[in-house]
Amino acid sequence: MDSVLKKMQHSFSKEGVVSAKTRIDRLDRAIALLVEHQKEICDALSSDFGHRSTHLSLLTDIAGPIAALKYSKKHVRKWMKPEKRQPMFPLGFFGSKAWVEYQPKGVIGLISPWNFPIILTFSPLSDVLVAGNRCMIKPSEFTPTTSDLMMRLIAEYFDETEIAVFPGGPEVGQAFSHLPFDHLIFTGGTSVAKHIMKAAAENLVPVTLELGGKSPVIVSRSAPSPLTVDRLVMGKMNNAGQICIAPDCLFVPEEKSADFVAEVQSTVKRMYPTLKENPDFTSVLNASHRARLDGYLEDARNKGATLLEINPAHEDFSQQTHHKMPLTLVLNPTDDMQVMQDEIFGPIWPVKTYQDIQETIDYINSRPRPLALYYFGKDSQETRRVLDHTISGGVLVNDVIMQFTQDDLPFGGIGPSGMGQYRGHVGFKAFSHTKSVLKQTSLDIYSMTGMCPPFGKKMEKILSGKIKK
């Protein structure tokens, strides 16, 4: 990895200016890779998960990154243009010029996760490439088939000095995070992020961290039904809940909770009449993750929660070749339960009730700031109240997850849910060096204004004009 990094750095320095033509060519090759190998990618994802919906993979891990790459390609020339700035008086008055240039940083390190291995590689990669950088990628060891395929395909479409992939376990990840990149982006868990950030600090490498968390859902009394439940179930059942911005915990008005739960049951039955052999329903990644989720349910049961398993066809999940798991509602959870402390990342849904929405706002504000916050309701004043009095990476009103699909919206967390943002123009800037340029006038302005020794009345006049309330 160190050898490849040095080759990339040398190639980057030798290239000099990275033209729009070169950036578009790299974006085009990334698009071609995804289009031409979509079936192989979907098969690899399904193999790693035991079963993964092909339609889901095509939508999220093929169409999703293609859209991001095309968006970058469409805007690259505009984003590359220098931006004018106004020199302070009296410099501008005498003809000085100021502007900002966006310069590629160099070589970017990218550590991607297992839950959406392709889009969470190629979406940030689109920002890396449009900014004119080279990239080294460390994919997850939990999806080895997909990671190996990604390594092979990228080697076919890109020179090793442009993009290189390094699969492997924790030891590879540890070594990767210690490399002196020009920027490092990591998507994954908070505990690992602390080690990533510590390693990057040794070389003063700037980092972008996308970390997830317990994204809450506030269902208002004014929420449209059954549309609200439809969108919530679609979001939660997507990838079996294994999404960093999945709706994690529901807050429902106390008097509406019984009707809400009944609506969830009927909606799941309509969308997924069967689960075990349903091609649309994705498996939990592996036995370890399934055991972790089962442990959450056992912990909640032991601490007094009511568990409601939604299994429309009453199927037996004890015998299966994969690790599918029905959606389970955890009713009336308490804060000492693991489902209320950890990011769930699976088909488990805690449902809490409230009487006054301020209770929910206060509860959310007492917890670590989430990557996403969801609000369902038609009350504009209440919507504004939630927006003004909560802090999260992003907010989506009357839907879930779709904020990540918007290329013109920055994506990222705050505090424990992340650091920095990417996507679209913000992503271009994140992986560019914002270089300030001031071109001074040829006039002898210092003598003309008295700003050079020996100082006198001209200088005193300038100072008196500046030093005042």
C-alpha cells in the first residue's frame, strides 16, 4: 500500500493541472464499470449477504452511484472555475484582484462499509474524482466477494496510479488508516472511527467520518396515514434495516399507538406476504449479526418490553441457509435496554409513546446527535419547532432515507454521528484545497497611502478610519 501511495503521489505531481477532460474520462469509466458489470455486482452482493434483493441492489448500488457520477460529470466545469473575492479597501480601489481556486488535494483514502459496499464506495469516489484526485480504497472484509470483485474490476478500468483497491481484514485497515493521505473518508461505526481518527492524526490527515447512529422518527398527530406507515415500513425493511440512516426508533402519540402498530402489521403483510423465500427481502449479513440482533430482543424481553414479531406467513426461521429475520416491534422500551442504546442495524423497531411533542424533542436532545432525524406531520408550526430545536446531520420531513439520494444536498453527521460532509458541490469542495490568491496592484500603494515608514498623518487617518465602533 505504501508503494502504491508513493506511485500515486508521483503521478499526481507529474500530471500537474488535472483538466476537466481527464476528470470526465475517469467519471465515465466508473459509470461504464457499473453499467457493464451490474449483474456480477448484484450476484456478489447476494452471495455475501446469503440473500440480497436484486432489485434493491440495482436501485441502490448500481443506479444510485451512477446518478452521483453523472451529476458530478454535469457540473465539473462549473465547479472548477475560480471564484472572485473582494479585496479589502484600499487594495481593490487601486486595482488589486482576489480569487479562490479549487485545487485537487492529491491522494484520497476511502474506507467503505459492508451494508452498501458499492454505493458507499462509488458515491464518495465521484466527489474524489470530480475534484481531480487519485484514490486508494479499503473495502469491508465482511463482504469479501464484493470486495474482491471491486478490486478486479477497478484494476480493469483504471491504472494503479489512478485508483487502487486493497481488500483485507482489520490488520489491513489499521495499516491503511496510518498512511499519509491528503484526506481520508471513512464510513462505519463510531468505535472504529475513533481509531481511524487517531491514526490519521499521526500524519495530520484531514478526515471525513460518516458514522450513523440512532436516527429517531417523530410521528406527529397531524401525520398523514396510511402514507406515513407505508414510507416508514419501506425504509425500515429496505436491506433488512441494515442502513446507517434507517429509521431507528419511533415516537408515536400515546392515544394513536395501538392504531399505528396495527397499521404497521397490515402494511408489512401487504408488502411482504412472505419473508423466508421472498426475493425482495434481504437477509441479515451473517450469523454474528443475527446473534447480536437476537441478543437485543432477549435483553428487551428480560427487561419488560412487549415484543411483537410481524411474520405474515408464520414461517419458521430456525432452519434456513441464510439469516433472514422478521421485523420485530419492541413496545414500551426503557432506556436501559440495548435497543435504546446501540444503533440497531437490523429489522428491530423500538416504539415509544409521547403525550406532548416537547417530551420527544427533549429526549432526542439528551442523546448523541443522530445522522438523520425524521418528522412526519402536516403542522407547519410543529415542523418548524422540530427543525429549530433539534440538531442532527440532516432532516427529512414526511419520508425516510431519501435525503441520501439527493445529489445537491450535502450528506454527513455531527458529533458522534460524523464529521464533515460529501455529495455534489459540497463533496467537490471537501476533496479540494481551497487556495486563496491575491494579485497585488503595480501601483506604489504603500507610499501613496502612507502605510510605509516613516509613518505620518496619512497613516493616522487610515488608522482612525479603521479603529472605531
